[in-house]
Amino acid sequence: MIEIRNARKSFGDHVVLDGIDLSIDRGDVFGLIGVSGAGKSTLLRCINRLESLDSGEIIVDGVDIGSLGKAELLEFRRGIGMVFQQFSLLERKNVYDNVYFPLKCSGAKRSKVDGRIKDMLELVGLGDKMKALPRELSGGQKQRVAIARALVSEPSILLSDEATSALDPNITESVLGLLRRINRELGLTIVVVTHEVSVMKAACTRMGLLNHGRLQALGTSEEFFLEHPELLTEFTRDAGWLPDAAPDEALLRVVLREGGDASLISDLAIRTGVRFEISWGGFDRYGESVAGSFVLKAPRGRLGEVTAELDALGAQWREV
Ligand SMILES: Nc1ncnc2c1ncn2[C@@H]1O[C@H](COP(=O)(O)OP(=O)(O)OP(=O)(O)O)[C@@H](O)[C@H]1O
């Protein structure tokens, strides 16, 4: 539904997007990740044409957004909600009026949209705060008002730029839960720029790693964390960490999933008679599922036999 083709953008001589090809499916929660300055926010802003590309195309639901005239662009933007890190609420207006504001701007009568505003405030858990002013709310509550305001126009896409980075971890957790729920209940496509590991693990169905304006890697969040954690050392120091291995030892990274392969490592040990050292690893929650990757030390002399058994057990593994 969002198709980005050979997107290029420079500010002066500085190339910020250097030929991005990417497609984001309907209903994805897509995480744009990368070091500071990689071009994440610029790409996000290009998706609703707050910035325009120098060349390339962004096609949303079959429409090349670069070709839209002024009126069409306004109409297109109505279908896209945006949440920034700064909540930018209207301080003198209460919660209800903040959420009503975008509808009012597009000419909707209060009486016509009253039910929708109240439903949206219920959905974000602020049904009892409609009369409160922004200064009477916590950071997480303000963020939820911003989300309600972005969603009240019933967009098909939500763009979120570091929206949870100012929140404490517990609140981040509830905002993420909310986004996941909205994603499921409303079938919304969400594109989120983030540096936060909790957001990547809990919310993102797929992620793209940007590096100097190029798409360096693309995959599910499980593929990043469990199979290629070395790509994430920028965000979590431990991600790509490996123990030392002697020349006669090999390190194998094995992925375990809740339910399926709980006894995989003991099965492997029984079948091969090798006493493995589990040198590193742990389980974590990815959206609704639990999975982990574990680094095993195996004698190099037995590697062929061990990896053949891993294949026979249907394990997901690689030597690291
Ligand atoms: N309007 C602008 N004019 C000039 N340079 C800009 C403009 N917007 C962004 N840049 C530059 O483009 C580069 C990419 O910026 P962008 O905000 O897209 O990166 P980012 O990956 O989102 O970084 P961060 O994680 O720090 O927000 C940066 O070097 C930035 O200074």
C-alpha cells in the first residue's frame, strides 16, 4: 500500500535519501530505525509530502503522491494521521476540543462527530478526562490525546516520529499496547520512527534499517533481534555481543520459540552426546509471541555432526 521507489533527496550537497526502495503493506507496523541523521524522519515526512523527493516515487494506494495538486494533497493528508514527539496540543483547549480540532478545521459540525470523538477518547483510555486541560495531564495522557487527535479523522495510515521517546517505560508500554490494539482493531498501517528497543520488539511487525540514506536491512523485528542482532548494536549494546571462543570451539546462534522448541538444546545434547555451554542468550516478547536466541559453544571437531542434528531437529541456527 505504500510503495517507495528509488527515493532520492538532498539538502544542498548533503544526500539524505540515496535511492530507497521499500514497500509497506496494509496493516503493518513498520519501524524505521537507524542512527541519528540516517534520514528516517525525512523519509517519514516524504510519505505525506511534508518534504518532497528530488526524484523517485512514493505510491500510496496506487496514487503517485508527487503528482497531487494542492487540493488533492490536502485530501490525501486527511487520510494520514501524524504523531510527533512534541505533542503540540492546544493548551487553552480541553482534551475533547483538542481532538475535535482537526474535524472542525475540515468543516465538521460538533453534533455530527461528537460520538466519534467520545469513542476515540474511550479507545485511548481518556473517557474520564474529556474536560481536562493539557496542563492537567501526564506525559502519557498527552501523548494519548495526540494519538486520538491523529486518529479521529479515521486515517488509513499513522506516521509516528519518536512519539514515545519522551515517555517513561511504563507509559511507553501502555501507549504501545494502545497502538497495537488500534492497529488490530482498525486495520491501520503504522510507520514509526524509533530508537527504542521496546518499541521495536513490542510494536513493530517489520523494520527497515537506514544507513546514510540507504536501506541497509529489512525484516521482521524477530529476524533483526534473533538472527542478526549485530545490526542493532547502535540501539542495545548487548545485541551483537559474543563470548570469546578458543580456536577449537565454534559458536552457534540458535533461535528458540515458545511452544515449538523448548527442549531443542537438550535434544541436541542427547542426540550428539555433546555437553554444550550456553554462553549467551535469553527470551523476550515480540508482539504477542515469545522467542529467544542462544549462543552455544560446541567443539569445532564435532561441528559437522552438531549442525546436521540441528537441521534434523528443524532448528533455525547459524554459526557466528
Ligand atoms: N530541512 C532540512 N534542511 C537541511 N538539512 C536537513 C533538513 N532536514 C534534515 N536535514 C538533515 O538531513 C539529515 C537527515 O535528517 P533526518 O532528520 O531525516 O535524520 P534522522 O535519521 O531522522 O535523525 P534523528 O534520529 O536524529 O532524528 C541530517 O543530517 C539533517 O541535518
